[in-house]
Amino acid sequence: MGVLTEQLTIRSAGQREVPEVRRILDAANRFTRDLLSPPAYARYRAMVIDVEGRLRHSELLVAERGDRVVGTATFFPHARDEGWGLSDRAAGIRAMAVEPDAQRRGVGAALVAACIERARAHDVEAITLHTAAYLHAAIRLYERCGFRRDPTQDRQAAELIGLIDETWDVVALAYRLDLT
């Protein structure tokens, strides 16, 4: 007999979840800490955990297991509102993270599915996202969910997050899932 696990719920976050979302984003971005100088990482981290800065044009989602928030994603009905020069006929996913001890348990897939469902409801042609080559598990997840590389929308990560003065050659790899 298998072990019964608590059901996972994906829902819009309220203001009370913002501190928990910040904590999860911070924990999930631990890999980037070693790639940047301390001042550059401080700027990168500030951008990642700036939940309120994204809310004007997006919906903050949380994945909850029992009474515990274990994951998050920011859904943009219009990818152009992310500020990365993307199409207005696509939705976008940004700042997706799963608490390290909840990874590989379907949380990320459930968050992606919720974003795809929302994108279909907004009648857009596609849903897009960016990730980094060193985030192997994220890339596998996105590809399993049907996303394919769109190199025409790749961006220099340093430029996108205002680290022009840094030598950080990470490319923000674009992925796209066509919905039409």
C-alpha cells in the first residue's frame, strides 16, 4: 500500500503568502549565488524577490500542500508586461520556484499546468518563459510539459536584470508552448 500524501492545491496568492513566496524564491535561486559577485547577487536577489513589482501586470500563484506553501509562479496574461520585449499575443511564466524539499513531487508540473490553463483562458497564441542552461531540472520539466526552445527570444540575463557592469555571460534561454 502506498503512502498517502496531502493534496496539492494551486491558487492565487494573497498578501499573507508574500513572505513565504519570497523565502521559496530565495531558496530556489541558491545556484545563482555562486555565479555572481556578492554585489551583483544582491541586485539579482532583489529583482527575484520583488514580488510586488510584478503584481501590477501578473497573477501570483502558490502551490499549497496542506497548510504549507511549497511552490510559486508568476503568471503574466501578456508576456509583453514582463518587460523582456516579448509578444503581446503570448502569456508568460516568470519567477517559478519550488521549495527544495518539495522538488520532484509534481509541484512544478502543477504550477506549469495552472499557468497553461490561465493562458488558454486569455486566448493567447502561446505561453513563454525564460530559464538558464544550468537549471537542468527546470528545463526537463518545461520540455516534459511541451515547451520547446525559441532561440529567437533568448536574452542576455545580465542585461535583463540590470547587471550591465558585471561579467556574467548567462543567457536567459527562451521556451515557448504554442496553444493554437
